[in-house]
Amino acid sequence: MSKKNYYLEQKFGEKIVRRVPTSLATVDQDREKMEYLAPKDHKIFFVVSSTKEKVIN
């Protein structure tokens, strides 16, 4: 079973400056906040990462 985690990453070139957890319900509001606070030469990306959960019997 895998769990998906959602993040917004703020990048300057190839360097990740900031990574903020988000959800599908609030991604638009979170992106607006990050774009407002970030310098103009930084870019914001939506990232999905999945982790496998181990089931313990």
C-alpha cells in the first residue's frame, strides 16, 4: 500500500529553496501564498511523492 504526499517546491535554478506540504484541496491557495512571498526569479512546482507503507501483522 502506498501513501501519496503532496508538496509545493520553490526553486531557484536547480536548487530547492523551500518545500511546503499541501493537499489537493488547498493547493491553489497555498500556491498563491508562495508566489506572493517568493522573489520573482523563483519558480513554484507541484510535487507528488509516494511512500510505501509496511503492513505489520
